[in-house]
Amino acid sequence: MTDLVDTTEMYLRTILDLEEEGITPMRARIAERLDHSGPTVSQTIARMERHGLVHVESDRSLALTPEGRERAVSVMRKHRLAERLLADVVGLDMAYVHDEACRWEHVMSERVERRLVELLNSPKYSPYGNAIPGLEELGITSERDDPKTVTLSIAAKDSSPEDRFTLARFPEVLQADIDVMKVLGRAGMERGSVISIEPKNGAIHVLVDGYDEGVDLDPEVADHIVVKRGA
């Protein structure tokens, strides 16, 4: 696998990440997510545009071409299937699952994908709660992320300590921060956890049901945690 292919697939998945989060894909956003320099991102996007994978719109936003979207969905599907394998079978700490899957996504064949679907009982979501796209290519139906969700920051604005919320998903940008994921893991915060929340000194205090101690989260972190009202 060449560096060019790896970089191209990484950029395609990042554009899809941004779309999932409702963020307009721009070269500056890719630079932020991947910690790449502006010139490096511009050169890579220009190369991808020449190869017919992406189009730079008049407002400088990035749009995947049909071929680019097909490849992006394929990479994302491999990535999230790898995450399920690493979490469910290997038992890897959730703080490291995303980072490890970033390597596996580039070398996984469709044969392996199909075997993982069988082995993992046709999973529809990643262990972080994100829908696995493009499963139709493997013979099963994909799901969509639940629209009846809000970020933890929004939920905290009109909640009381008695209210309960269920952790629905952790977007890709949060998964990439291993230190933050370790903090969330120690607090028992994982997909499906039932929590109570309360604003506290500019932060948001989160307590998982069954735990004696909670954790104070900065707004920047809370903005990327998605919850659903109710237990």
C-alpha cells in the first residue's frame, strides 16, 4: 500500500466525517483534523481533484464525486468494522480502538469484511455508536444515526439533576483524542451508558448511573458527545 493511497483514503474518510457532523468540508477543516499543513492539504486535494475523487466548489467547500463517495464509504465501512472487531473480540481499550482501526482500514479486503460481518453478527453501529455505512455492499441493510439526539452541551442547557440521558455516540473527532477517551472511559462513559448532567463552573458535570464519582467536561469536549433524552 503506497503512502499516496493511504493519504487519499484518509482524506476521503475525513471529508465523510465532517459531513456526518454537519460541518462543511473545507481544506482548513481537514488541516485541523489531521494536523497537516495548509500547503500539504491543498496539494493533496488538488491531486484528488485531478483523479476525479473530489470537487472544489466556488465557495471553496469540498464535494465528493460519485467515485470519491463510493471510496469514502468503503474506507469508513472497513474502519468501523475494524473498530467492532478490536472492541468486541480483541478487547482493546476503547481509548485506542479508533487509532488502531485507522491502520486496518487501508489493508482490509472485501473478503475479510464479509467474514467480519458474519463473525460480529451483522453489526450496524461502531462501538462508539456511529452507523456503519455502505453495508448494502455486503448484503445487509445499513442504519442511520438517530436524529432524535443532541450534543451534551445542548442537553445541559435545559436539564435538571433528576433528568436521565443515554450516551448515543462519540463522533470521530473525539475518538482521535486518546487522552480524552481515557478520561471518559474511567468515568464509565460509553455508548449506552445512562447519565445525569449538571452545569458546573463553566464545565458540565457528568455522572454515569452506578458510579460514585462523576467527571467535569470542558464545553469543547461536551460539544462532541451525542446523547438522547431518557434512560
